[in-house]
Amino acid sequence: MEKQHQNQVWVPHSETLPEPAGEGVTRRVLAYGPELMCVENTFAEGAVGALHSHPHTQITYVVSGRFRFTIGDTTREVGPGDTMLKQDGVRHGCVCLEPGILLDIFTPMREDFV
């Protein structure tokens, strides 16, 4: 689905659409431009963000819930307020321990999400 809010200064949450992003996970692409993208991911308990890597640097902010994250060779449990840096090409993934929301920032933008 083509997102109509690329390069918009204001992107109301009500004008973004949740999309399936795996079993128990929905994704909303929020504000973005060619060099930066903000994405909200909502996880149900037990949902898995499969191990993967991509050519984007990513910062994840835990808005709510608890997650077990693996980044590279390290696995840790994280909760609200925690942030993680994932350099481009580094394998990472998570398991949701308590329902929650992750906010991801990518540079450059994820063209595969639009």
C-alpha cells in the first residue's frame, strides 16, 4: 500500500493505517522522508520479531510492554523507556513477553515498508 504522507510535516496517528507485520504484530508507518522513517509496532504477548538484518541503522524505543531482544550475539530483556541501537547488517529480533509497543527509527527510510 502506498503511503500518502511521505515528507509531510504533520502526520496525525489517526491518518495512518495499521498493517499486519507477522503473527500478533501490526505496523504503522508514521512520519518519514528519504533519509529517516518512524514506525510504530504493536505486539501481542508471545509475538515474535524474527531474527533478521537490513542495510539500515535502526534505533528502537520501548514505549510499553516487555521484550526479549537479541542483537548480534547478545540477548537481554527490555522494558518501557529502554532503547537499542542496531547497526546496519547486524542480526536482531525479539519475543514479546508482555503486550507492548515499539517505536523504530530507521535511516535511511525502509522503502520495503511503503
